[in-house]
Amino acid sequence: MAKGKKKIYQKYEEELPEKLLEETKKETKDLNQKQTEKVMEEVLKEYKKRQVEPGEAAGAIAAQSIGERATQMTLKTFHVAGLSEGVSVVQGLPRLEELIETRKTPKKEVCRIRPKKEIEKNKEKVVKIAKKIEETKTNDIGKVEEDLVEEKIIIKPDMEKIEKLGIEMNEIAEKIKEKIRRKPEKIEKDKIIFKPKASTLKSLRRYVEKAENTRIIGIEGIEKATLVEKEENGETRYEIHTDGSNLKEVLKTDDIDPEKTDSNSIPEIYKTLGIEATRKMLYKELMEITEEYNINKRHILLISDALTRSGRPTPIGRHGISGEKESVLARAAFEEQIKHLLKAAQKGEKDELKGVAENIIVGNPIPVGTGMVDLRIDLEKQKN
Amino acid sequence: MNKASVYLDGSLIGFHEEPEEIAEEIRGKRRRGELPKTLTVSNYDNSVYINTDKGRAIRPLIIVEDGKPKLTEEHIEKVKKDEMSFEDLFKNGIIEYLDAEEEENAYIAMEEEELTEEHTHLEIHPTLSLGIPSAVNPYPEHSHSVRTAKGDSMMRQAMGLYSPTTNIRTDTQGYYLFYPQKPLTGTKYDEKAGLTTRPIGQNFVVAIMPYRAYNIDDAIILNKGSVERALSRGSYLRTYSSKERRYAAGQRDRFEIPTEEVQGYRGEEEYTHLGEDGIANPETEVEAGGVLIGKTSPPRFLEETSELTPMEEKRKEDSKTTRPNAAGKVDWVMATEDENGSRLVKVRTRKTMPPLVGDKFAARSGQKGVVGLIEDEEDLPWSENGIQPDMIFNSHAVPSRMTVGHLLEAIGSKKASIEGEKTDGTAFEGEPKEKLEETLEKHGFRPTGKEIMYDGKTGRRIEAKIFVGVVYYERLEHLVSKKIRARSTGPVQILTRQPTEGRSRKGGLRIGVMERDCLISHGASMLLQERLMDESDETIQYVCESCGSIAVKNQIKGETYCESCGSKEVEKVKMSYTFKLLLNELKSIGIKPKLGLRDKA
């Protein structure tokens, strides 16, 4: 690189963010010094134009931007139902509420599993993974019978089903053994017999129930795994979408791409991947819902930031952001006034009047926009 | 086990194995006259519902059996000759009443020709499936039903001659139109519905065109000449009443002109228009808030009569005044007695209300609008025949609303005004469009209703042909003069010292939370400060510097001090009165708030 050009770039190092500088460097590769200088000037100008001005009420604008569209969503919510995604997902306003309130139990949890790159176009192999993931209980592959006379329980798997899933009789016996803590008495070709020491009918039945609900293969909580076709660059690749989610275990599975696999359950992402991933996921999900409403992504970024700022997903509302505000007056203005005021009195809290709500209550100009600036007299100059 | 439940007026009275059978049997009894004709029975969802209570809309239908209506020419002849009454038709099981619930079990044919074996009933006439407002609406089947429904509901708000005895009525308030007219395009039901004796509007000559941007967004333009000739002019009547109440110890109110001694005396001029009896003379002007009935009340507590003036009782002024914003002329005075024998006086005021810019007008097909301009007559366009419209209506209001009935009414009434005969616009059988066009053509008009018009301002011919017709327009009771309001300063609420709310209280317009949020978003901090503080409940309070509580000022001595700690180091602080109130309320729940003071910036 020419020395002059390097100097130009250096000049802008402080003012432009790294990523933007890198990008402009790449774009101005073929330009001469003079042109580069001009481009850089223009880039800086445009960059400055896009910065938020000091005192801008970014939060209020973000809230209004989303709120306005949300009112429209209430009318549209019930229209979009069951696309060809295989697994139906909660959409529209209910989902938006779910995300913003960072609810502990989302209505429909879905894991979106991307197989490894080598096999993602191979339908058979992907199906195999799906079968392995889907939670299959004894009940799903056969019957459990009780023999009251001999005090036995007999497991009779459907041979066709087992063969399809590729399970051996031994495996079934092993799993049930683990669950009911009794050794199998006999393993025959098409049935397994257990003889637990159960003297009463009630206790025998309990064993039967336990055996029925034993997970033979799959991951706990994954009720259904569906194959989803995706077109990419003219080629079809396959993804697995699951009903129910258990990201922690899913990520341990072989033959999947853990980097591209995710879940729509925010609490689960937080538990397994941490707060940064939660922030990114919130942003992604919010963008997806509001896609057709064309909301500027900066508002959504701000909201995802606000929701994860404290290091854990914090809901908006009484138990979250609004209930944890610094100012007593602002908290009391929102909900549960008496509770907040009494608690503040007990602690002897002091309100510094830094926020918007408390200044409105007191009757001061709010520290936003034109209220941020003040006139002062330069005493030094007065002297002369 | 699976017996059908039987309900009488909503309460379960028993079970029956054959719901169809029992329902049929009850119906049969009703048709034979053994049960009241207003009783209805319906069966669905394995239940039988019998209804006899009040408040169900019921309507008559001809009973059909085996595809043949029970009503024959013979019956009609008999009814015509008065040998049979309508009532007899019920008794003989020819006609019966159905309510909405029983209609669910019926299959009703609109016309006799449509009848099949499956039908159970036949409409007496197709228009009987409509309510009264829809039935008197011309050509409703040509408009979208929603528009017709809107037009129907607006009829209820129309100014008209709502009672022939308006001049001796004492309704709290009412409007009446000076020159109500019968609609030129009417229906067969007009007379029965009372539209001919108590009309609700006038026939306007309407030109349909945009007019110099004054009829944007459903606005309409009125002809000033027509308005001056009392087009849609009306009166607003309001009645005030007052009683001579009796109290303990033989005291009572008195209708009289209050004297100067009376507590709360308003000043001499306020009572000049009252007669000797203290009641306003008819046909005198009364201002808003002016006295209508002069009245004095005895003092509330007898002790108030001080010992120094033993015999003199100080009476209180308790006159009845007109409402704020409601000036007018005294129209009528009625003096009578109430059930206790106390004197009761009612005074009715009247105010003429010519149409103003902002008043609401509507046609019966749901085309409503607000007056945007009252244009000088000489500036309005005129047609070849020299006819100028009473109203200009914007053509853009038609396509999206599909109110074809409105346009049909226009040419219908146009035809009627040429021929001198009412046009029939009854639903489903109104005079067809082709016939109207034919008649128009016969009299030398264009069959489309369009006419060549000339601009009133330039005198030039308007390039497009303008559709001109006559439409029955109602003036609705939403008058601007009853709604307009503005405030600079005015009364405040006692508790919060914020401006009052509502027009009658001279209130301001509220900056709500959403408006507040918008100002925050804009960063318009100073504007927000002005609306919420400076122009609202700003107050200056004294705050004690040492203990932080609100201090007081002794106005006589002119000194300020803190009542809770006695300190005299007190500062003036600007705050909202509601905040001061909040501090007081906090004290009431056992919290002592302290204010820390700091020099501003």
C-alpha cells in the first residue's frame, strides 16, 4: 500500500469504528490517493450523520416504534397460521409479548438443528439423526403387559418399529433395567420379562407404569422431530425442527453443526449459552417477527440490549426493567405505588431526579433533548 | 338418557324425549289460538326453548304448508270487506309471529313464486324483513348494507319536527327544524312511519363535484342564499326548572327578585329582565349564565342569624341560571305545583341555530359530511336553466362507499320535482332507473342527470358536465356551536390546581400520556415543561433548608418559617402543585419526605 494512503487511513482511525474502516479500505483498494481522501471524507460525513445526537430520547422512540406496529399486529395475529414449516410456532403479537416479557415458559419451544455440512444434503442421514433425537418411550414402540399370577411384567415391543429405529432388544432391557432398578429375568426374541418383587397389585402396576414411560432412545423433552427442506443457492438442504426443546443435550449429538443449531426458547439459550447469545437470539427473533412491519433494526437492538443489560434476561414491566428503576418516584409512578414508597422510606432512599418520569412529577424540565443544555455565565470573561 | 331439555323463558323446566314433536305440538296449539300468539318456540342443540317474555322483536309471516301459503285471495277479499280482521288471521292459523330464535327453525320464502315443499313460511312482503328506518330509506338495495345501516342510525340524530306539540312541551333539550319537508323520493312506509307528519329534513338541490378544495374529505358546501332563506334553519330549546322548597321550622324558598341584603347578590343589572314575580319575562334575551328564575333560600343554619340583628334573617341567593355557553331568548314560562304543593316554575329558552361551517349534515344513504364553506350565492355555479345548488357534495365520496342509492335518490327526486309527484323508492320495488331516465329525457333533461354548468366566479362554462339532483338531507344534532371551545386561562380544580376538564367547565384540552410520550420522543423538553407545569399547576412553595419540609409564610407579618423545625432559613422553590400534594399524601401514610436543595446549575 502506498505510504500516502496509509497516512490517510491513519487520520481516520480515531474517528471511524474499526469495522467500517476495514470495509472502506477494502472498497478503496483500487483508488489513488486523491480519490481515497475524498471517499474517506464522504464516509466520515455520512457516519457522523447517522450517529444518534446527544439527548435523543432513543428509548422512547424505540418503544413507540414497536408499540405502533404492535397495535396493528393485534388485528393480524390470527391470520398467519400453520405454514409449511412442519412444526407450528407461536407468531405475531403473542410471541412478541413472550420475548419482551422474557417469559420462563414459552408456549411452543422449537430447536432448529442444522446437520453437519457434509451430510445436510443427504436426506437419509438427516432422517437418521432426527430419529435418534426424537424421544421414544416404551409405550411408543410396544406394549407392557402384566402377569398377575406370576407377578411379572412383560415387555412386548413391536418388532417392525424396533427394526426401523435400529434398536436391539438388549438396549431396551438395559434402559428399563436402569429405570426400575431390577434385572430382567429373561430376554426372549420378541419379549422381555421382568420379575420385580412386588407383593401387591398396586406396586406391580407402578412398575408397569415406570416401564411404559422409560425413554428408550432420544433426548428428553423432544417430542417430535420434523424434517424441513430449505432452498439455498439452488440446492436443497435439510434441517430438523423439533417440538419441545432441550438445547443442552441436542448440542451433544453427533453429526450436527453446534454453531448453527439454535432454539427459540430464550431461557434455554440463556441457560446453555449465556447472556451474549441471549441478546443475539432476542434480536434475531424480534427481527423475524417484525420483519413485515419494517421496523428499523436499531430500535430492536436497543430493546435486546435493555432486556439483557443486567446480565440476565430482564422482562419489561413490574418484575423487571420498570420495577428496578433507580428512582423511587419513577417506580411509584408505574405500578404498586405504596409498596415502592414504603420500601424507599424504610431504606431512606434518595431520589437524584435524573430520569424523565421523576422530573415530570416534580415539575422540572426533563433531561432529554432541549432540556439537556443550560446557559452559564463565563465569569472570567465578565471580569474584563 | 339423551332427552332434550326444555326451557321456558330461559329456565329449565323439564326433559322430553322428542324435541321435534313437542315443538310442533306447541306450534300447533299456538296456531289454533290455544296459546298466546306472541309465544315462540324453537328447538336446536337437542333443546327446546319456549319464550313468552317481553322485549323480543317478533314479526308476522304467512304460514306455508306443503308449498302452499295458507293465505288465499279469498282471505284478502274478506279482510278488504271487513268481514275478517287481521286478528282473525292469527286465530285461523294463517299468519303467525316469529322471533329471531324461532326463525332459526324456519325456512322463509321472499316471494310466492319461490315456494317449494321445504318452505315453512312466506314473507307478507319482502320489505317487512327490514326495520322501520331501513324501510323508509329509498333504494336501500342499491347501496352497500353497511352504508344503509349508517344512514338508518343517523336518522335518529336528525333535526326535525319530533313532536307536533313542541310549543307546549318541557323537554330538557330539543331541536326543531323551521321548515321540514316530506322527502321527494319516499317509500310506501313513509306515512305509517310518521315521516310525512314529522319530517326529518329538507330536499336539497345537490351538485356533485369537487369545489375549490372546500369539500375535501366529506366536507360539503352550502349556498349562502339558501341558508339565508332558512335552509335547514332550526331552534334549540332548553328547559330549566326550579322549585320553592320547604324546610323545617316553616321556612321556604321564595321566587323573587333578590335584594341587596341577600347573600351572594349578583348586582342590579343581572335581575333587570325579571318580572315582579322573579321569573324572566318571555321574549327577553338571556346571556350565558344569566338569571332565569330569581330565588332566595333561607339560611342553612338558624344560628347564622346573629344576636345583634335578631329579627333579620339573611337569605341566600339561589337563582336558576342558564348553562354556560347557552344563551338564548326566554321562549315560554310555565308555573305550576309539584306533588307536594310547592311552586314549580319551568322556563324554556330558545336559540335560533342557522347552519354554520362545521355543522353536520347527512343523506339517508349514510353519506354524511360537515359544512366546509357557506359560499355566496352569486359565486356558485349555475346550470343552463339558471338553477344553483343548495349544496355541493364531493364526487370522491361516492366510489369507495358504493352508495348508489344516494345517486338514484338524486335523480328520483329530480324527476319528482319536475313532474310534481313523489317518486317511489321502496326497497326491492322502487321505480327503476330506466324509467327515471326516460322521464328526465322526456322533460328535456339529460337522462344521466348531468347538466352543463357555469362557474359562478369566472362565468366560464365548466368543462365537465355536473351531476345535479335533489337529495333529502338531514341536519344532524351535532352542531359546532355546541362543541367549539378554547381556553387561555380559566378555572382550576381545587384538589390538584390543574385546569378543569370539559367544555361546560371551561376546561382545557388534556395532554395525555401518549401526547407526553411524543414530546419526550421529540426531545421537546421546554414545551413539555410549559404544558405540564407553567400552564398547569405551577406553584411556588417555601422549603425549609435545614429540615427539608414545606415551610409557610405568615402573610400578616410577612415572615417565612418552617413549622416543623422552627428554622427561618427558608427558600422559594418552584414545583408542581401535584407534587406538593404528593408530599402531603406521603405524610398521611407515615412517610416523611425531605427535599434537599441545591443551587440551580
